[in-house]
Amino acid sequence: MNSSTSAAGLRDVLSRELKPGELARALIVVGPMVGAYFIARETALLNLGLVAVSLLIPALRLKLPPKVIAWHYLAILVTFAALFLASPVKPLFAVLTALAGFLAVAATRHGEHFRTLGNWVFIPAVYLACEVREGASASEALRHAGLIIASSPIALALVCGIRIYDQQRDGAAISFGLPAAGWFLPATATAMAVFAAAVLVEILDLAQGQWVMWSAASVVVGDLAASTDKLKQRAIGALVGVPLGFLAGIVLPQSRVGYALAVLAATLTLISFSRYIVGFGLRCFFIALAASFAGGASGIAEERIANVLIGGTFGLIAVALTEIVWQRVTRKVRSSG
């Protein structure tokens, strides 16, 4: 009786938290990259999984046709290439990263759902630009980036194939929603937060600095209350997920297979869970576990948690500053009128 009740409870929890349709499609587009990694032993193929899932998320949420997916794909590659080439010149990298963050939100002036597309250009471009450069020589980083770009049409083809299949059933017309009237403030706050985060990363040469910049942009989701709630969710996810992943990595032996599966699982958490806090917490867990499998877990817990909190704090400060300035400008306009 107890076992059947427990099984039923587990199924109920999984049905609430998991999105099986999205998970299956993510496995279709990311799984081949993991398989290719086992054959070629090339880590660039694992990074390609982020490109694939970044294409898939807006494609599924917005029901994008292949033509729009192709434009999204080009935007990711162009932004990644620009940030990668600029990364040796630290001031230029900080400015371009802030510009990418601004444009990701400013696109909502043409439709509120463009934020989803903008986010999934910014996130993979910044993440890969930092990931490819970190700890690598210039020649090795260039080779790694070239492999990602050269093999990226595979990701595009897989995502387009899924959407062509789905379109035969849903046939829904594409819609980017109504234009966002207040797009400028969040776009400005995002640019400020990302610029401050990028400057800090470059000055202090922070490891895994993409997490600081990603977190800075991620918490700018509206007013200060909404942004604070988003940071709270990310902080809880990091504080729980990272140490647990680190502890699991201590118990389990280092393994290339384990590393690849942990990276796959971390990538799948971007799309597979209904609640953000659950997906983010598990993502932190699997990233810490992957680092442990790769033999690089020393200080990983403190590093990841600190990066999430620092970046999120920059985001909150930027939101607060833009709100204060806007309120003052509004009062002056009213008083002069």
C-alpha cells in the first residue's frame, strides 16, 4: 500500500514538474551532440548542444517556422563571433556584451515575445564566447569556436525538422505579441547590469564569468519586486543545487561518460521543467557534477554561488536606478507641464 502510494505520489510530482514533450524534443536535438562527443572526443560538440537547445526553446514556445529559426540561428552565430573576437580587448568585450543585452530586450518594441528570442541569442553567445576562451590558448580557442560554427548547421537542421513535424499538427500562425510600450527601461537596466558584470569579470579575471553576466541579465524581468523574486529563485537554486552536485561528484568517480551525461542533463534542464526554480536548481546540480567528473570541482560551489549572487545584485541595482531616474524625469515633465 505504501509503495503504491509513494509511486503514485512520485508520478504526480513528475507530471507537474516535467514537460515530457519538450524533454523528448530536446533529447532529439541535443542527444546526437553527446553521441558525437563520445566518438570524436571533442568538447566543442558538447557546447554545440547549447546552440541546439537555444534554437529549440523559442521555436517551441513561439511556434516558429523554419525561416524564422534560420534567422535566429544567424543572430546567435553573429553575436557569438563578435563577442569571441572582441574578448581579447576587454573594454570592447564589455561594451559589446552590454549592447547584446540591450538589443535582447529592446526587440520587444516590435512584440513582447521577442524577449524570448532575444534572451536565447544573448545567453548562448555570451556563454560560448566565455567558455571557449577560458583556459585556452588563442589558437585552441579559435579552433574550438570554428568547430562550433562549422558543425552548427546540424543543430539548425534538427530543430527545423522538429518544427516541420509539429507544424503538420498545430498549424498555428506565428505571433510575437503586442509591442511593449515600456521597452526602454528594462533594456537600459539590462545593458547597465551586463556592462557592470562584464567589467567586474574582466578586472578580476573571474572564472566562469559568463554566469555573472547571464545572472545580471536574467533578473531584469520587470519592476524591482519581480526582479528581486527572480534573484531569490536563482539564489535558492544555486545554494541548494551546487553543493549537492559537488557532494555527488565526491562520491562518484571521475568519468568521461559521467561528464557527458551531466552536461546533457544540465542542457535539458533549460527546457524540461515547468517551474523555474526547479529547473535552475537542477541545472546548478548537474553543472557542478560535470565539473567534478572533469576533475575541476575545487572551489566550484563557492564560485558558482558567488557568480549568481553578484550578477543578480548588479541586475537589481540597475533596475532600481532606472526606476528612480525614470520617476524623477516623469515628475519634472509633469511639473513643467
